[in-house]
Amino acid sequence: MNIAISSGKGGTGKTFVATNVAVAFSKKGKKVCYLDCDVEEPNGHLFLNPRIDREEDISLLAPVGVDNEKCIKCGKCQDACHYNAIAVIKDKVLFFPQLCHVCGACKIVCPEDAIIEEDKKIGVLKHGKSGAIDFHYALLETGEGGMSPRLIKRVKECAGNGINIFDSSPGTACPVVETVKDADLCVLVTDPTPFGVNDLKLAVDMCRKINQEPVVLVNRAEYMDDDLKTYCRNAQLEIIGEIPDDRKIAEVYSVGDIVIEKLPQYKKLFEDIAERMEKLAQEKRAVKEISSSTEKEGEKTADKRIEKAKPASFSNANKPKELVIISGKGGTGKTSLTASFVALAKKTTISDCDVDAADLHLLLAPQIKERGNFSGGVTAEIDPEKCTGCNRCKDACHFSAIESYNSESGKELCRIDPVACEGCGVCYLVCKDSAVKVEDAINVQRFISETRFGPMTHAKLGVAEENSGRLVTLIRDKAGEAASEADENKLIIDGAPGTGCPVIASITGSDYALIVTEPTVSGIHDMKRILDVTRHFGVTSGVVVNKYDLNTDMTGKIKNVVKDYNAEFIGTIPYDKKVTEAQMKALSVIEYTEDGAVVKSIKQIWKKINLIVNINK
């Protein structure tokens, strides 16, 4: 039995739920296997403290460069690569390994066999036990964001015969799809905030598109309005439990303890949740339709022109000062802080690069002035009338997206699984029977909008579509153009969370990366991971601790870690429910209230950032 626990955004308590449910099952004598599929930021081990018995490096044969003695600079590799990982510029071939998805297209089309391939480590897979719970998790290598689905597959291969808990990454893109697509039950953890409701809608539609009917678990269930319950009722979603907004839970979580062991009053609640999960995982439930409101929001433009991003160039002398706000995990307050900075800047250009679960628009109310279609690859389809069943496409596909089947005539043919397909087009390249049809996949809408603080670029990812550095690069490029047109010299970017392709594209070439974290064991772990990324790409960075007063000892540890990384500790923000109240009013907390410690601390942080980055000059 496979139970996937996911969320539309980070910070909703996904791992908190997964670990406590796993313990609840185990204490009932169930055979449990915990598989942490959030390979960019795995946190389950911080709470279950498994004894690791074995580790293995996970590697792939991957392109690492070009043999210049063989290469004739024909450009075929560049044309074949849908990930912009290879560029031929002035008789020079540039290779961008952080963008490469190891699809094999460049190797196939090269007429001179000039592509150099080597075994490349993409991560490490760890195996152990936490008491009676089998435990498996993987850590993605720094700078290898495109390899997340490959690593997740290896984690899932460790599933046992009992109850398997898949701790998914947040969001709606390919790593999440890979985790939840074959689960017996998908549980979406959310909270009753505007961000939580918005991102839950995206996650529900993602699940339904891949033929999963999810259920909902509400964490921090303090309702300020009826929006969440109204949405769940209208979308015919079952809420299987509600976990109170109790500061004691947050304090226990912050030090890495299991709530049902430290707070016995919640033991029955999690036992009931676990029992409900087990029962639902055994049922066959009909998948509801994707909501029409979401389809309308994501409808294609009448303009059929398609944009494709190119590898970013940061040589423009007129490029605005770029401040990017990021986090090792979602839910740290990154977007709320970004909105406050925008309000303090008063006039600026804004870019929301967290396209997987974009929330900044909820606070800035952008009025769309321009929209366009973006293609993140191709869609491929095999014509059964032309297919000869030779299996060349199946053998060449690096994503196991092609399967054989017996047609009505009894002939064995091939077909493409659209959920597993990553749009590389290799099947088209190797088919000698012209049976594969490909066309540009229009899977994103991008926008240039006007806000009360200046122009804003943002995007809406299609349901269950892939997010990548290519899209983020396009959104940033459009923001640069908007800043130039507005004669604006500063750009504030709400970056993607995590350590994968989107966050790499968010920070590359920026003037400063501000990392927002929380005083918890997972916050420290994820902060270290993103500090590794900023250091790897040579981006100057600083750290802010949000809700620092939930655990002042942990805040002190964060300061020491920041010092060890030679980064700068910028400041702290106290816990304050006014931030959530401001969200409910679609405002930044700076606009919502002029008083209080949280406003004072944000203003101090903004002043310090300006001294470092000179963003207002």
C-alpha cells in the first residue's frame, strides 16, 4: 500500500504529517516503510532519526562536454536540445550541465560522435531503520536540479510490502508527479490561508490530471474565513482531518521531536488520521473533473506565437540591480517578505519566479497588460498506423515513458505515457518509420502586469506540467526588459524554493540572494542546502530568520552556520499573526499595519539590504 503525502506549497506541514503518521502506524504494529521523495530537501530523517546502514551513489552516463577536435560546429546538438543545455556561439560550443536532463538527444544527432559522456553522480541514496520503520531517502547533488525525477524513481524502488509512506516534494511539477502518480492514496496537506487555498487548487488539479483523486488534511486549522471549506465542498474533496494551530506543536517540531510522542493529547488524532488513510488507500474512488475555474485561468491566448527561453546572458551593462529572495524550503515566509520589500521600495520592477506555486499575485493584485505562450518542450504521439513495433523509441527513451502494448490486431506496438514523458523529442529522432508526431507543448502562460508598485512579470504553469530553469529565465528576462522600459534600476525577485533548476535560474546573475529560513531542524538543514547552491554559483547571500522567537536556541545555531558559510546574517523577524491577517486582506504586512515588532524588523532588514546591495541607487 502506497500513501503519498504532498502539498501545493512548502511549509504546510507535509513532513510533520508524514513522520507522525508513520510512527502512528508503526505503534499499531503495522509494517511501515518511509520513503522521502523530496530529494532536493529531504527532512524526514531529521525527525525519525534513522540508523543508516548503507549508502550508495547514484550516477548516470551523461554529457559533460564536447570534443573540440571532432566537433564541426554544425549546431545539430543545439537544435535537438529542448532544455537549452547546449549553445553554439561564434564557432564555440557552450555546455550548461545544470540545465541538462540527460535525454541523449545531443548524442543521437551528432554526426561526428563529438559528445563526451561520463558517469555523473546525481545523488546519494541512504538506507536504514528508525525503530521498526524501514527508512530510505536520497540527497540530490548540488546543481543537479533536472535529475530529481530520476533520483525519486530510485527511492521508490525501495518500497516494501507493508504501508509505504511517500514524503513528496511540494508543488505540482515533475518531481511531485513522479512521486504521487502510482500511489494508492494521495493526501494533500494545506492550511486555511489564501496561499494555502490557492496552492491546494493547483495540487488537486495536478492529481486529477494524472488520474489520482486526492484527499485533504488541514494543518494549523484556525479558520479566518470559509474559503478553504467552500473550495473543498465545491470540488467534492474529502477533508480527512484537522490539526489545530497550536504553538506547542510548532515548538516540538522545531527541535525535531515527534508530536504524538511529546504531546500525548494528539496521539488519538493522528491514529484516527492514519486509520482513515489506510481505509481510503484500499478503496477504488472515481476521479473528479478538473475545476473549470482553473482551466479558465490557464487557458491559452488567442496569439498562437510560442516563446522559448534561451540560456541567460548577464553581460548587459544596463541590467537592473537584482535582489532575489529564496528559501531552502517553502513556507518560510519568502513571498510575504518579498511583498513587504516591494511596498518599502514603493517603485520597482517585480518578478515572481516561483512559477510552480506562484502566490505573490495574491498580495499585489497585478493587472495583466501582456500575455504570451511558453513552450517547455514538445508533446509526442505515436501513430499506430505507422508504428512497426521496432522498439527503437522505447530503447532510446531515458525516462521510461514508452511502453509496448498489443493492438486489436494482435500486433505489438509502442505508445507514450504523457505523464512520464519529459518532452525531449528523442523518440522522434530515432523513429525510422515516421510514426512519431511532435509539436511544441504550450504548457505555460507568462504575463507582464502592472501593480500598485510597478511592473511585474509572472507565469502560470499548466496542470502537472514541468517547471524548469528555462521558464524562470524567460520570466527574469521579461522583467529586465520591463525595468528598462520603465527606466527602473532595481528588480525584486520572488525566487523559487528548493535547490533544483528553478532556484538555480532564479539566482544566477543576481546581485544578492536573501535566504529566508525558520528556527527548526528542517529550517537549518534546508538553509545549508541552499547556501551550498549560492556558494556553488558564486552568488553573494545573506540569511533572515523568520518566526525566530519560536526557538531562540535554534536561531543562535543558525547564526553560527551562516558564519561558517561566510554568508551574512541579516536579521530576525518575530512570529506575528498580523502577517496572516494581512494575507487575508491581500496586503503586505507593511501596508496592513504601521506598528509592531514585525514591521520594525522588516524595515531594519530592508535598510540593511540597501546598504549591502545599493538597490535604491
